[in-house]
Amino acid sequence: MTKDSRTSAAKPQSIQAHTTGESLAEFERDWLRLGSQRALEIVSEACRHIPDELLNLAPDIPWKGAIVDGVD
């Protein structure tokens, strides 16, 4: 993703084009999905930075499952 494509997504014209014809329920569902997706990305990224010594203290947690390359 280029810097331009990230910044253009925040422009009002892009938001309007993306949401035209969408009901409030659809809009809320999309934002809930996007918010949940972003939260998972943050948790995954944070897990990548936990030292192995700490990961080994909680072997019952499926750390490999928490660390993903991306969320679709």
C-alpha cells in the first residue's frame, strides 16, 4: 500500500463514495468489523514483540495463533 492510497482513504470524497447508498446499519456493521480488525492487528503486532522468555511463562496461550501476518 502506498502512502497516497492510505491518505486518500481518509479524504471526505473517498468516504462519501464508499458509503453512498449504504444504510446506517450497514455503515455501523462495516465500522464494527474494521474496528475489530484493527484491534486484532494491534494485538498481533504487540505479540510479535514479546520476548520468548515471557511467552514460555504461558504455554497454554496459543501465541502462534495470535501472531498473524495480516487480517483479511
